Amino acid sequence: MNISNTVISINNFLTNEQIKNALDAFKISKKKEKFSDRLVVNGFEIKNCNDIIEKFKTLLSLKLHWWQIVKCPINSSFNKHKDITDDTTIASCIIFLNDNFSGGSLIFTDGLKINAQKGRAVFFDGINLEHEVNKNFLKERYVIAGWFCK
């Protein structure tokens, strides 16, 4: 799939079981890494992660390059940026794992705003489309962030 300069949002991309498996993987992982004010865990720690990877391939013909489960603390945000990747990266992805917070929306420079909805996946040209995340309130925000290659 050519995702150049495109944003695709798919509701219910993950099942409740896949969401639970991702959140459980984050909780039990002994390999949490700090990135800015966030904690991240490699997506390959998700139980039955191959089912999600296969869904990427089947629905979108995208080959997963790298992914992580991210815990964003209360009051965190992410400033406007383009994803810095290597030469083979062609797309970015955010999958919302919870929606029991306020804010935490994915916002593109053209004004498109995608609110968090548990299970919603957003695939986009993160290399060329500037984007940001507004501040989340009330609870932590959990997402899967992924990058795809040719």
C-alpha cells in the first residue's frame, strides 16, 4: 500500500484480547526503557504478537520494521515533529490501547485531529506529515507506536 502523504484511521483494529495482551506485556516486562518522560517496551513482548503483525500485512500490505508499547504519563504531550527513521521506512502507526483520559489526540499540521479510541489504529506518512500529540489529562495514555518498511 502506498501511504505517501496519507492518514488512514481504522476503528477496532485490535480486539479487546489483543489490547489486553499489549497492556499485560507492558505491565510484566522487565525491559522497560525510558524515552523522554515515557516508558517503552518492545512490541515483540506482546503475547501472540504475530497475529497483530499478520493483520498489518493482510489489511495494509505493510511490513513491520519496529514497534513499541508506550506509556505516556499524565500531562505528557509530544511536540510537532516528523518521524526520524532510516531510509527504508515508509509509514508510521499509532494504536490507542485506552481512552479513559482526556486529550492525548494525534494532530496533524493541516488541522486533522484524531481522538483516542481504544483499539483505533492510525497509519500515516510520519516521515512527511508533521504531527503532534496534545497533552493528556486524568490518566496515563497507552499506545502502540510502529514503523513500517518497504
